[in-house]
Amino acid sequence: MKFKDLHPNLRLRIGVAFVQRFFDIMLVPLMVIHFAKLYGAATAGLMTLVVALAAITCNLVGGHLSDTYGRRPILLGGELGACLAYAGLAFVASPAGGGNGIVLYGLYLLAACSAGTALPANDAMLVDVTTPETRTAVYTINYWSTNMAFMLGSLVGGFFYNGYFFQLLAAAAVFLAAIFTTTFLGIKETAPEDGVENPRGVRSALSGYVSVVRDRVFLRLIVAALLIRSIEVQISSSIAVRLGNHFTPQDLIDLGSWHVRVTGVNMLGIMRAVNTLLVVCCALWVNRLLGKVGERRRLMSGIVVFTAGYMVWAVSGDAWTLIVATFVVTAGELMNAPVKQTLLANSVPDASRTKYMAAYGLQVRLGLLVGSLCVTLSALVPSWGMALVYAVFGAAAMALYQSLFRAQDARAAETAPLAPATTTS
């Protein structure tokens, strides 16, 4: 499937999401750095935690509102709120604005809450206008777009933060205004007609999420995704700490008098850069290569390869071994990531789609919590012990996905029409 073959809403939303992620990746670390300079690292960490909790809350609220009122109005409201917040941030950060830290934080909180409210509607819209047959291809394109935005946003933010903070915020405001205009003029409502008839109010919202919790099949999907996410975050938590503290500086390249010597922090940056670059270069190609491989086999094989790469990352102290393992991790990631999204899309009921998507999104935040706990655990167990922990996470995720597949097959068998009986005279 080519980009031009996608539904018009999909093309617009993937393009819009690219711009949003570009600025999100570019500006969020810079805002944390800015608050750390103003108030210190400890206070900035607490401020960031409040923003994360507020975004989770707004994500759940946005899921209910989108199921109740439709996707389009929630998208428009969230995008308008983010645009106005970044316009305010740009003004306060300008020479004329005074740079008040409390006002900056309030506007940043508003931007995060607006984005969190709109996110479930955006995710649900991608599902609304796709079919089970096309979703893996669509999510592969979206996955490639996300990683391209990550790579470019990281580069631009890193190079232009010093001396151009106001200009970056102003650019974000301008592009977010363009996004709002694009959504207003070009995006049509895609919610199922019965979805917007959901009861309104706090009680209906809570009862809707209670029904999600009672869906045991869907809970397996969330826990399986959380286990995979718990492995993914190790590159930013326990593996990062190990490389920073225990990696022996060594020559990555040794050609006569020319040496490229790397530390653990250097290796961490190289591994992340190689991973992102490989995803950007290979995501679409890998999807075509594996187009005839069954999705279940692709998912299971991807988890095995992905987990094995992380286990090598957990124990190796050799620079080139770590780089080779990065290729292995990326291969597994490219195999399973789009299939996981397709499995999610096929598992949510139409009338409560965004509630389910919002609940599923909690595994991202919970994964970060597991990553923090693994940092503490890594101080108590040897590196091979952490590798075994990753293996347990991967094996448990595979077992849950297998049970999920069996449950889906059972449901399909129950709903399949019975074959007409034949009689013999």
C-alpha cells in the first residue's frame, strides 16, 4: 500500500501527526531543561511528573468525550488549545514577555493537557477508516513517520535550543495553527453513528472505563503490551545506567594514528541513533518483505528477536557487539510493532473505541514506572540477572498474546454461521 492510496483522512492525520510529534520531541526535553535551569533538577522533575499525570487524566477524559461527541470536535478542541498554549509560551519566552517561569509552566501544562485530550480521538480515527486487511500497512507507514519525526525533532532541538528558544516556540505555534486549520477544513467525522449516542456525564464515563477493565481479553492485550514496553524503556533506564557507570572506554575505530574512542554515554547515543536511523530507512521495506508472513508468526518471531537483542545489551561491554545487537533489536521491533497496533485496532468495539484506546495508552506510562523500578533492581542483581528479567518479560508477553489469539479464535468460532446440515435418503 502506498501513501497516495490511503483514505484522505488518513493522509491528513499521518501528516499532521508527523508535525505534532516533531515539535513534541523537539520541545518537551527543552522545556524540562529550561525548568531545571530556573528551579533546579529536583523541582523540574516534580513539575514534569505533574504534567505527565495531568496528561494521563486528560487522555482518559478525551477517550470518553470522543466516544460521546465524535472525533472531530475533540480533535479541534485539543489542537486549538495546544496552538493557543504555544502562542502564549512564545510570547512569554520572547524579550517582551518577561520569561516568567510560573506562567511558562502553566501554559506548558495547558499544551500537554490539550494534546492528551485529543490523542485518543486521533488514534481512533486511524482505526475508523481502515479495515483489518489494511491496518498493518497503515500502522507501518505511521510508525515510519513517527520515527522520522523523532530523528528530525531531536536534531533540530539539540542544535537550536541555545539562543533560539523563543523562535522554536513561535514556530510550534505557527505550525499548530496550520494543523488546526487543516483539521477544520479537511477532516470529516469518522465515528460510528451509534458511538455518539453514548450517555453523557461523569457516571457514564466511569462506567465506560469499568467495562474496559472487565474485558479480560483486552486486559491481556494491555498487560502484554506493558511487558514489551517494559523491555523497550530499559535503553533509557537500567541499560543507560549500566553503560554510564560500568562501560570501559574503548576504541570503536582504530586505523593507525586515527582512533575513535567511545565512553558508555557515547555508546548510548550511538545505539539510539542507529536504531532510529534503521527504522526510518527500513520500516517500509521490511513491511513489504514480510508481507506474506502471517501476522501471528511475525509478532512472535519479532518478540523473540527483540528480547534477544535487549539481553545482549544488558550484558555486553564490547562496543561493536552492542552495535550488532542494535540491528537485532531494530529487526525485532520492525517485525512486531505494526502488528501490535493492528491487533489493538481489531480488539476494540466500535461504540467505545476511544475509551479502549485511551486505556491501552496507559501502558506507556506504566512502562516508564517499570523502567524506574528496574534501575533499582539493577543495583541489586548482576547484569545477567537483568537479562533474565527481560527474557521473563518477553516470554510472558508471548504467552499472553497466544492466549489472546486463542480467545479471538474462540469468539470467531462462536459467531461464525453454522454450515447447513446435509441429509441422506
